[in-house]
Amino acid sequence: MPKRFTPEEYAQGVLAGNRVLLSRAITLVESTLPSDQMLAHQVMEQILPHAGKSVRVGITGVPGVGKSTFIEAFGNYLLEQHGKKLAVLAIDPTSQRTGGSILGDKTRMETLAANPSAYIRPSPAGKTLGGVARSTRESILLCEAAGFDVIFVETVGVGQSETAVHEMVDFFLLLMLAGAGDELQGIKKGIMEMADAVAITKADGANLHPATSAQAEYQGALHLFPLGTSKWSPRVTVCSAYEKTGLAPLWESVMDYVQLTQGNGYFAQRRKDQNLHWLKHSIRQSLEERFYQHPLVMAQWDRIAQQVVEGQKSPFAAAEELLNSAHA
Amino acid sequence: MPKRFTPEEYAQGVLAGNRVLLSRAITLVESTLPSDQMLAHQVMEQILPHAGKSVRVGITGVPGVGKSTFIEAFGNYLLEQHGKKLAVLAIDPTSQRTGGSILGDKTRMETLAANPSAYIRPSPAGKTLGGVARSTRESILLCEAAGFDVIFVETVGVGQSETAVHEMVDFFLLLMLAGAGDELQGIKKGIMEMADAVAITKADGANLHPATSAQAEYQGALHLFPLGTSKWSPRVTVCSAYEKTGLAPLWESVMDYVQLTQGNGYFAQRRKDQNLHWLKHSIRQSLEERFYQHPLVMAQWDRIAQQVVEGQKSPFAAAEELLNSAHA
């Protein structure tokens, strides 16, 4: 068992930018042990006043879109051209990767991983979406306290994790492939409308022309959709991780978004709303966990749910019945 | 106080297509009195085996799109050309309309309201979205049991009620205006992606050309979005309630959708999923209501929520704190 530090030791280490302590603190917030969680609460309490000073960018796209390669190229661009300190977190509850087996990603992000200005942390293995969301959100704050000023939160565009990521970042980037009739099918409905920017990847060689056509199409389509309260009009760009092109316009989009939304107050308001969202979300999760694990509910669930599904019982009457047995 | 009937009297009246009893039964499911609710459960239990045999169509669009006029024209078309029996329900929790003051709508739907094959029921006044959703859903079943074979559930495309309607209908129709730069802003993000069909209204006179251009644009845009599990590709049509044009192709879309999804099993599966959704949704609502009305939670909420919003306290730690005081 690794040595436990005091909350002060964790906090001071993180604030000093000590990567070992940062990793240990993230491991702490990922832990489900009650004693670790209590310690994690204390660490978070201490670092919170020092967090918040990054741009949080969510990045999603279906497998095959070249996400890791893109993040490596875009990350290195930010480090080299803008002197940024970048943390890359992953939120992927279905991931089979463990702390020791992220070789696949490490290989694809090897120059980024080797750069002292970058910090890459894979998704914790074997956790539910709720658990991953919680620890990823606290990891963002820890990385910010450790001095990282750009945070990427990556996710795979096929499940429910996109909505969770959308609720923890400032800017949501959707990676797409050109000519993606089939590839598109992998993207969940609604993701397109969450995007602040769409980047068509692999826009090089013979792919360049289809990519620019797709760009025009998507840009036209996105214009048909209403502006959100951010007043930001989503942009579509093309890029190539291989040729390292299109990265500057993309970063410009992020910066323009930040400028616009910091100016009109949306940026700060959104973060406040997100804080409240996670409070209510955690409460909901705990309430439901407690309810569905109640022995009397578990004993009746299959039978009653089946009656409801088959239309033999009203959902509202059934809910009341179950709630009464849980609270009786 | 109006006479109370027995559950059997309500059920038999509804099943016989007695409009007075149908209205009284709907009033019963709208009531928040515990004794009424118990009676309502018993009535629902009896009519459930006879419900389900309609096509449920959700209709939304921002104010000004001509929703009532459209429903009047489309409804009369279904009655006259297809011999349908149509019930029109409204879900609008912000509505100020009461049982006695639906004159605005009645006027716009006067020929429909006068037709014995149609039944129009406004949204119950002064209820929360949860309450409206619940009573609307049970009203759908009552109308089906009374022999209505097409149900329109209308909502205003500006709030959260669209998602609720989407979860209680088979087919979701979005009404839009041509050249709608500004009008579009009223539509909530995400609604477009719920639509099974988009109808551009007021496509007559000088509006016809802009409407057909908009049709092409939206059709192009919708094709960029992935197909859902229904395998249905949303259609965009133009129509004019004034000239009574474009109604046949729209109904054809509904019928094609029903044929496709009944063929591939999606139609039945979706209804089962919706039943389960409403079960879980009711449970969630009751759990949260109970939690947020707990005296110790209410006493601390403002202070703790404020700390979370301002980033002084972790949402997860705060949730735990509140849950502990509610369950202690």
C-alpha cells in the first residue's frame, strides 16, 4: 500500500506542480474507499481556490476518426507555438485500459507524453459513467491547480459520456471524417448540436477535396440551427494531424469563443451552471442508487417493470407502488 | 362538487365513447387529490387493455408558426379524407389557459371542435411539467380507449415540454417558418434532431418560394445527421393551412413511418421503452421531490448551493453533506 499523505501535503504538492503528487491526488479522487474519499474531499477543498484558470476543451469523435493522432498534433502545436501547459484526461467508462496498459494511446501520443509541459491521464478502468464523470471533473480542477492552462477531455463519440463531458468543459469539439455516410452512423443523435466546433480530420492528400466539401456542407447545416445563449456560431474547419495543417484556425476558434463568451458573461455563468448541474446530478445519482438497491424494490422490480413495459400497468401507478414499499 | 362515478362507470363510459365520461375521466387523472388519484389508478387499470391502438403524433413549433391553424386544417383533412377520429391534447405547463378560457384556441380550431369525430382538450392550467406530462400521457390512453385512432399532442417549441412529448408519441412533427432567421432562435437546441418530419408552414402566395427553398435546405441538413435506430430518414415538406395544400404528403410521411417501424419492430419497442421511461421518470421525480422538500435540506440548500456555484465547495462533497442530513 502506497504511503498516504496529509491533505496539506497533497495540496501543496499539486500547487507546486509536482507531477507525482498530482497523479497520486487523482488516484485518490478515483478511489471508492470511504477513507480515500474523505481525504479527497479535504484535498479538493484546499485546491479549489486555485483551480478554474484553464480553458477546458471536450474532444469527441467515433473510433477511426484519428482522435489520439489529432490530440498529439494539436497538443504539440499548443505547447510549441503558444507555450501552453496541457493536460489530457479521458472519460470512457467502457474502457478496458488500466493504469498499466495504456500502451496503445501512449504510442500514438508519444511525443506529447514525453513533453514535460504535457500531462496525460487515461480513464480509470472498471468504473461507471457516474464514477468516471466525478473523478474526471475533480481531476480537471487538480490539473488546473497544478498549473495546466489547457485541459483536453477526450471521449468516444458513441455513448452517453459526451453529455457528461459537455457538462464539464467550456468548449466542445467534434471530430468528423469526410464522406462519412457510414462513419456518421456511429455518432449519437444530439452530439452535433452540442458542438462549438467541428473539425474534419485527415484532410490531406486525396482526402483534402472531400474534406473541404464536407466542411462547406456541415457549415451550411450548422447555420440552420439556432444560436445558443452563448451567441456563438459553431465553426467547421479541416485539419490534418499528419501534415500538421488546420491547427491554428482551430485554436483561433477556441480563443474567439473564449473572448466572445467571457465578454458576454456566458463563460462564467456556464461554469456556475455546471457546478450546480453536478450538485444536482450527484444528488440524483445517490437517491436512485439507494432506491434501486433497496431489497423490497429489487425483489419486485422485474415483475412490475415487465407489467409496465407490456402496458398492463400504468407507469405512474407502478412508481407509486414501488416508492411506497421503499419508504414504508 | 360533481358526482363521482365508480371506476367501472368511468371505464365503461370511456370505452363506449361517451365524451362526457371521457372528459370527466381526464379531469380525474389531472386531479392532485389523493382520493381522485386512487380512483384514477383504478380507471386506468381497466382501460389499459383497450388502449394503444392509435398513431400518436407530437406537434411542436414556436408561437407564430401557425400551429392551431395547421392542426385545424390537418385534423379536418384526416377526418374528411381518411375517416379518422382525432383527439387533440395540449402539453404546455406555462399555459395560462383554464377550462373556461380556451376561446383563443377554440376560435382557431372551431370547425374541428364542432366535428363529432374530433375531441379537443386544452392543457390543464397551473400544473408543473411533470404533472402535465403525467396527465397528458394518461389522457392519450383514455382517448385511445374511447376509440380515437389519431392523437395529436401539441406543445410550444420553446421549453422543455418537447422532450416530454417526444417520449409519449410515435411520430414527432416540427413546424417551421421559411426564412426563419429570427424565428428559429426560439427553438431549443436538440429539437431539430428529435423531428421525424419538418413541415414548413404558410407555404402559399409570396411565401411559397422561400418555403420550398427552406425545404431543400433543411432536407439537405437533416441528411447529414445519422439515422436513429428507427432507420427512418426525416422528411421535410411544405404546407399551407390556408390553401389546404401539402397535407396529404405529410400524412403519407406519418403512414410511411408507421409502416417502416411496425415492420422493423421499432414501433412496438419504442412504446415499451417509453413505458419504462415513464416508470423511471416518475420514480426519479418522487425521490427528488421528497429530498428537496426535506426540512433539513431546505434549511441548508441556499447556503450550500451558493458555495458550490461559486466554486468554493465541490459539488460531490456538497451532495454527500446534504444527503447525509436528509437520511440521518
